[in-house]
Amino acid sequence: MAEDLTKPLLGTKKKAWLAARFAVLSLAGLLISIFFLVHPGGGAVDAPEALDESPAVRVRRVEALLATPLSEAAAGDLRTTLPGAPAGDETVQFSGYVRISETKHMFYLLVLAAEDPASKPLAWWSNGGPGCSGLLGYATEHGPYRPMRDSTLSAFPYSWNNAANMLYVESPVGVGYSYTTDETGEDLKSGDQSVAKDNYDVLVGFFQRHPHFATSDLYLTSESYGGHYVPTLAQYIVDHDTTGMNLVGLAVGNPYTDPLENMRGMVGAYWGRSMIPFPLYHAWDDECTGSTIDAAKCETMGLAMFEYVGGDAWIDYYGLDYGYCSDHAADAADAGGRRLSSGRRALYDTAADGLYGYDACTGDYTDHYFNRADVKAALGVPESIEWQTCSGSVKYATEDDFMEEVWNSLLDAGLRMMIFSGDDDSVCGPIGTQSWLYKLLNVSADNDWRGWTYDDPRVGDDQLGGYRVIFGHGTRKITFVTAHHAGHMVPAYQPSKGYEVFSRFIADEWG
């Protein structure tokens, strides 16, 4: 029986210290919105001509793809070509609202699999935060397009809809296009358990609108604070579902799971890159990794580390080896002449992934794009809603810091589970993730740590993609996969590796 790490820690001074004082230092996924603090800007461009077909013809075409009739609600959510999409684009998308209460209206965007969607599984995706939009994943990580500087959409070859039907959800209510009509503010108060139920209700409502997916294999995927969203939603489905959802597995990238191990991952990332001096690291290792700690002393050392590393002025904590975008780089996307929000947003080095490396200001292009009136109209969104990358209105209770107990419970559910980690991240880095996994589960003797390879069209076949190991045995196991040189948002920093990680998981090739 694996040691239950969670219960002995919940009442300790370490818990209170991390929740109240050191969360800012650890950057433990709770402040992920810092990465995406952007303002809209830029001029709209004309959309290309859509496919020349009537709504009825379009519905029949999609019904043929799915080999089943669409419900009236699904037919109403079927969208034409989005503004700025590539000419002749045939990506099939649905979007709209699932009403889960009298006041809560949850936005979803479904992208059908590029080939044979009727036989492909359904992958649910929501970004972390808590409070960041699931459309960030769609636009900046693994959707069919990337927003460009001129407000067009560029086709993205590493889209995850090459492997699955992708369901993007904006959760909790108050995030992105999801909205509430409750004027008391109560709907905007949420936490892990209430959001798990809301996300479950969204799935129930989605399957009512799209009954052809009700029996599909279902995967739950996310990243960062998705380390809470995904396991709690999975647990809710396991414990409470009466509709017959076919939950097969879950995958979370760089998950926020345990604030203590998160801090271990952050400091380990700094030390491994020689960003902090030897005496400070070893003082921290001696004082702050045992069963008891001096909170004030560890906080002081944490502040000292930030001074050495450079604070928030110079370092992309989500991808330590990547640079930054200056204000002038996005001026072309700021027709109103407004400056961007501090000019300190992370830039993916285009050399890191060739032609499809991250643009310096993709976050800004995304923010502008989803606030265009014609885009809102195309997606079926009220024009009055202001889209934000991460919501400032959601009031999220974050007292449930430790998630090992939930993961341990899910081991008995027979689900396929994968945690993947970009090894360039310090916010929820793989060193901390490894630490809690090793404590929760033993490494399988016949599936020890080993590299995985992929074919890179730029430099050749059999390139190192990262490493993988299986924790546990039999059906009680979690597969851990790293993506080399990827940051916190793996498919954004390293799209091809991100796609390899996801597609092999869907195909059950990781073991």
C-alpha cells in the first residue's frame, strides 16, 4: 500500500505557510494568468469566402462524416468558416452554450477530428489557472489554427484534432465566454468540488446536444491547475455518473499537485541551470525539504533566490531557456496604439521548433481575435461579453492544495493515466512531479526510466523527445512522460513533441 502523503500534511504549518505566504514565491500554478496578462489590439481583416453551401447542405455533409443525424441543438451549433481562417478551410467545428443551471451558461468549442471523426475518441480540454480560458489551448497550443499578427488564422499542422475530436470548455463560469446572469456574485465563487460538478454537468449537457458522442471513448486532458480540474472531474464521474460516460483515461501536463513538491521542482530547476549559488541551494535543501521546516527562514531563502534569478523582470519561469517579447514586436497588432501589458510575455524561440515555434505575441493576437465582433458572431457568443485569457472575476477557493489522495483513489478505477512534463518549466516542474509520484507509487521493475524518440523532419529520425517511466504495476499505474526543452505549456513550446505525447497516449503506446 502506497503511503498516503496527503492527510498528515493538511494540518501542518507547512500547509498554512505555503497557502498564505509562499504561494507567490512558488508560482505554483495559481498565478498562471501572469503569463497571459494582455490587452486586445489590432485591426480586423476580411474573412475568406466560406465553402459555397447552404446550412442544410452543410448539416448533411457533417452528418455523413459522423455517420449519424445531428440533433436540432447540434445543428444549430454547427459553425461556418471562422473569420480570418485559411481559404478553403474545411475544419468542422461546433460552438455554443450548455446551460447547467438557471444562471450558468458554459461555453464549449468542439473541433471534429480531421479524419474519420465517427471512430475517433473525444478529448475534453480546459486550461488551468484557476480561471484561464480553455480557448488558450485551442489558439496557442493545439487547436487547428494559430492567430497571426495580421488577425488571420494560420493552419497548424500539430493540431490534436489529428488524433481525437477535441472538446474545449471554458470553466469555471466567468471564464472566457462562459457567463452567469446571477447578479449576486455567488456563481463566481467556486472551488475544486463545485467546478468538478459543473464540468460534469457540462459533459452531460454536451452529450444531450451531441448524442453521437455519448458512447465515445472519453479522455480528460489539461495542464497546470488542470492537476486539480482533471482528477477531481474524473473522481466525480467515477463516483456519481449515472449516464454511462465511457471515461477511458486522463492526461495532465505539468500539473499543480502538491505545493511542497512544487517548491522542490522550482528550486531544483534553478539549481540545475546554475541560476542560484551553491551555498544558498544547499542551505535550502538542508532547511526546507525535511519533515519540519522553519517557515520564516525558508521564505527568506526563497526571496533571496528570486533576487539571484532576477525576479519577474528577466526570466520566463514557464520556460527558463526562452526569451521575452518586447512591446514593439507586437505594434503591428496594436492598431489603436496602446502599449501591451508590461512587455514581459514569454517568447518561444522559433529555433526551438522550426517553422512552428511560438510567436512572441501569440497571446496578444489571441486576445484581440476572440474580442472581435465578427468572431463572437461566428461562434454564437453575445457581443457584450469581453473575452479574457484569464478571468479576474472568478473567486476560487484554493485550500485543497494536495491532490495525491485523489490520484491514489483513481488508481483503483482502471483508468489509463498519464502525466507529461516539459523539462524547461520551473512553475510546476518535473522534479517536483517526480518526487510525489515516487512517493505515491513504486517504479515498475520492468519499465524503468528510458528515453523516447520521434522523427523530426528538420534534422532526421530517432531524435530524443524526452523520457518516460511507468509508476506502479498492472492497472494501478501512472505513466510519466517528459518533453525535452518544452516549457509549462508543452504543446505551445514544443508543438511536435506535444503532439507525439498526446497521440501516443490516445493510441495507448506509452504502456
